[in-house]
Amino acid sequence: MRKTTVFQHKAVYYQSGPISSDTMEIWFVLHGYGQLPEYFLRKFKALEGRDRVIVAPGGLSRFYLEGFSGRVGSTWMTKEERLLDINNYISYLDSVADQVVPLSSSEIRITLLGFSQGSATICRWAEKLSFPFDRLILHSGAFPPDIDFSGLSEKLHAKEVYMLRGTDDEFINEERKKEQNELIRKLNVEVKQIEFQGKHDIDIQSLKAIIESEPLSKKR
């Protein structure tokens, strides 16, 4: 007989610096499968600033990457109890946002970025968000096919939406690109697709180009 229970759970997250009323931008960045937020955050060092703080939550399930010791990674979910995991990580991400967003400027601009597995995670969170955001970036990842498309489409209305992928990304092929284009048509939102020279990793130059071409401080 399958049963569920509710209990308190503590979890950590990392941020690039202090958040205050001078903070004009917050980037929530969600890592991929097998990564940890502490190290994932370092990939965004070049984007940090007094006005921009990067916040990196982490997958709630951790495991040894090889065998029974050594390096540790984490995941946002697996196929086992997937809906329970989704509900849990959405509650966790909401809690992180509730803790950091009120500390920032009343005119805060928020970017949501998911890398690889984190792309599906960030989409599911975005669809449920109770606070406004300005930009969604799926980096080396994809829209999940089982998302509530009408709900996510409504949340993405008038937002900046990007998909970034490397030309040599071993996890992305023409068939997957075709599948994603079908999902984008189903979403009925404008998605700017950017290819960069590289593999399955964060491309900081592409992110800088997005910031420079459409700075959120000039929006609204």
C-alpha cells in the first residue's frame, strides 16, 4: 500500500553576493544532471555585479557519480515518483525565491535560466510562478513535452525567451531540434534560438550578448 507523508526539509542554495535594495537583477540558474549548485554558480562569474546577483539552487537528490565514493552530483528528478519530485522541487524553488526576492529593489528584473536537465525544471517552475519574471533562457536543454502548454504560454507572454545550444552538443541532434520546434509552435510564443561554437556547457559569451542586446534595465 503506497502512502505519502509531509515533513520539513532543509536545503541549501548559493548566491554570488549579497542582495539589497540596490540589486536590480536576479538570475535564478538551475544546473544539469550530475552537477552541484556551488560549482555551477562559478560558471556565471563573468555576469556577477553589484546590480546583478546570481542565485543557484540545487537538485534535492544527491548521489556518487562513480561507485560508492568520490565526486558527488545531484538530480532534479528521476522517473521514480516523478510527480512527487516535481512538487517538492517547485516548493523548494518557491521558498528560495521568497527568501531572496523581497530583499532586492522594488523594480527587480528576474531571469530564469535552466541548463540541460535544469531547462525542464525551470519551465515547470515558471508555469507555476506567483511572481513576475522578465526572461527565460533554456541553455542546452528543452521544453518538457508534458508541460501545461496553455499555462506556460500565458506566463511567457511578452517575455524574452531564448534557447541556446552548442554546435557540437552531443545531446542535441536534428530530430530533437525538430521536436522542440513543434513544441514551440504549440506554445505559440516567440523563442529566439542561438547556436554557439561549443559543446554541452555554459557559453558565457552568448549570455553576455543577450544582456547587451536586450538589457532588462531598459525594459518596461
